[in-house]
Amino acid sequence: MEKVSVLIPAYNSERLIPKCISSAINQSYQNIEIIIVDDGSTDNTFSICNNYAKSDKRLKIIRKSNGGVVSARIEGTKYADGDFVLCLDSDDFIDRTMIEQMLEIAKQSNADVVCTGYIKEKPNESAIRRNYLDSGIYKGKSLEDALSMLIYSGEFYRPGIMPFICGKLIKTDLYKKYQKTVPIEINRGEDVAVMFPLLLNSKCIVINNEFKPYHYRKNSKSICHSLDNEHFEKLQILYNYLDEKIEDEKILKQLNYYKLFGIVCGIDMILNSTSSFEKASYLTSILKDFPIINSIDTMNIQNSKYDNIINAIKHNDFTKLFY
């Protein structure tokens, strides 16, 4: 009977983690282990997790000094001994039959990865999100065709498969192989650093867009939602790593669209920030070292809502964005 390791990194999640843990404990499929890595929380997160562990022996609680989500996930892999891994963020929760149904899909198709849609939970509404690629079993030639749209589907910016690590059922050996190599310094695009190389080296991927069992409640660390003073420097660390891990020239051209997307998001957030620094001159200076800028003319980007930003990047002139 297959065992599933549910991996939950947690940091200062006392308000939302009870529902997260409860949703894992109450799965209809019971042969699971729940590994919670407390990444140096300073609130009551660790105590809450320990209280759950007292009444359910399937919980393993690991505490470490704060090092970020990559280091927490790497630590969690040391304790995962299931056949499959399911990553779950401490802010989120999952439907009761999620693991049971995803495991059945994986067994029927011998899938390395099972991808579903998800529901983005907002304060007053919910929004359904699906992968761009159609539902189906992808292997052999169909997988080769699918991977040609993995990172860029033709619409800026929408990847063929959503690169979020959460909400995917992944064979444990495959997950460990690609998670362990991610540098802990990466804290922009942490999911992408794992999922792009992992998906590109999978032999069978199943997509089920109609099944939406993952409920996503927060995105404070998204590449487009958490600008800080080192945003672009952190992007460079991520981009250098992806360049190292992805060797196929066609995929590297796809990757340019993702790289441009990260830069566009950073600029967009600067445009909306209240910071008083000289924004235009800062962008001109920081972005001159990004090789992607020299590739924009060869990229097919049409009718993007970011056209004004992309044109500014292309000419390395941001003055009109601010004045």
C-alpha cells in the first residue's frame, strides 16, 4: 500500500496552520506521514504543531533555525520515506479526498507527477486556476510536445504547466533529487527552481484541470508579490541556477520569457511603490547586467498588459514610466 509524505514548511503561521494541518490529518487516504518543518518561528507555530503531534503519530515535527523555504523543504526530505511527496504550504489547505484521488491517478498511469488545478481563496471570493495544457496523460511524443510549452505557452506570461510545487503529487525519489540541489540562497522562484528541471526530466506527467483540491490562501513570497531592495540580485541567483540546470537550447529560449516576467514584475512593483529613491536611474543601472535584455528583440510578445514596461526594458530607458 503506497505511502504519501506530506511536507509542510512553516514560519510564523499560527493563524492559518491549524486548518492546514487538520486538512492533512483528515484525508480519506490514511497511509500518510505529515512532516512539518518549523523554520525558526517566533510565534506559537511550533507549539501548535506539537499539540497536533501528541494525538496523531503520523506527524513528525522538525525545528530548525530560520533559513527560508528552500532550506526547510530540504530538511523535510531527510525524513520523507513515502512513495510520493505532496508539498503543502502552511497557509493553505486541501480537500479531504485529494491524496486518495491523486494517488489513484498516479497508480493508473504510472505517473512521475500528477498536476491539478487549484482554487485561489480571497477574502470575499474564490478564483479557479488551471494549467494551460489540457487534461491528459503525457508521455513519449505527447510529453515531448507538452514540454515544448512547459515554460511558455505563447501567451505572456502563462506557462504550460503551473510551476507551483504545492498541489502536485510527485514520486519521492524524483522530488528529492531536484529539491536537494537547489541552493538555499534562492528565495525568489523557489518552486520554479525545483519544478522546471523536475518536469523536464519526468517520463510521465498527468494533468487533471477539472480536479481542484488545493486551496491557496496567501502569496506573499511570489516572484510578483514580494519586492525588496535585493529583488533583482535574487533574481540573478535564480536565473544563474536555472541556466546551469537546463541544457536544452529550445527550453532555454522558453526560459527567457520567465526571466523577462520576473524583471517586469519587479519594475511593476517599483512603479507602485512609495519609495523616494531615483527609480528610473536605479533600474537603468541594475538591469544592464541581465543578459536577457539582449534577447528581447527575438521574443514573440504581443498585446501584453506589460507592453510599456517591456518597451522600457528593451531600450533601457525607464524615464517615461515615472514621468
